Amino acid sequence: MTLVDVRSTAARLPDAWSSHLLGRAGGAGVKVLRMDGRPLAPESHDTAEALLVLDGTLRLHAGGTDVDVHAGQMYVVAPGVEHAVRAGSRGTLVIVGQV
């Protein structure tokens, strides 16, 4: 078993929105990144993706709806659903999904 300080790992990343693979669990990758307020272009994936906010807020547009995901909350994006990060997203985000 490996202990990882997720927030410290995110703080050390050289660039915001550049994810770092923390490990794998059950075939999924567990990644962390820092959000710095910039929006990101829409994307979609063939598999579901879980977005867990450790601190701050993820401002998401998913499936035609705006949703704010706050610290301690998680949003699961279903396979094939287009989603984009809206401006103003800041904090630490953990992503669990296909790598």
C-alpha cells in the first residue's frame, strides 16, 4: 500500500491543468491536477469519469447543464457525455477514469 499526500502532489505540479497519475485501481487511473481559473475546451470519453473536488470549486458544463462541484463533492460524467470546464474553476481536482 502506498500513502500519497494528494494536495501536496497537486501543489508541486509545474503547470495547472496538467494531471499527474497517482496510481491505478481496478483498471482505472487516479489522477490529480490543479485548477487555476482558466476554462477548458469540451471533451468526451468512451468510459465514465469521476471528478472529485478536494478543495475549491469545479465549474462544469456537462450534457447541456451548468453545475458547480464544491470541495468534498464528486460529479460522475457518463460515457459519451460532452463536458467542459467553465472559467472560475480553482482548487484541487482528483479524476478517476480511463488512462
